[in-house]
Amino acid sequence: MKIQTAGLALCAAFALPIAVVHAQASKVLPMSDRQYCQSLADSYTTYVNDPNSRRPAPANVSVQSAIAQCQSGNTAAGIPVLEKALVNAGFTLPARS
């Protein structure tokens, strides 16, 4: 009887931390501003200003500057410009999670 009780206590001691770690890992975390800014820049470059497409959009100086802002870490300046450019081009903005 004592062995069973000890065995159950040992199982519970290992199962609880595993369950907590699994629950935390399954949560979807939002992107950081830097990741989101880069995602916007990637979307713009891939879908709007792709030089390999049949009809690439002309170079947009403000968007190119916004991409540079994202790459330098100034996401507050880059995100609004890139969001506007993508929406104006008819694209849905990428999810932040």
C-alpha cells in the first residue's frame, strides 16, 4: 500500500509541471512590433513590389524608407506606412499572432 501511494505521489509530482508547461506552450503569443513590422515589409516586397511579377509596383520612396525603419528598429515609423501601403494595394494585413 505504501508503495502505491508513493508511486501515485511521484506520478503527480511529474504530471503537474508537464501539464502547466504544455498549457503555457499552447498559448498563441502576439508578435513583437519588430516581428510585425518585418512581416509587413515581407508582405509588401513579396506581393506588391515583386520585381519578378508581371506588373511590379513602381518603387515607393516612403515605403522603402518604412522598410529601412523596420530594419533599424524604428517600428513606430515603419508600421503605419507599411499598413497603409498594403491596404491601399488591396491586401489584408497579416495577423499579429
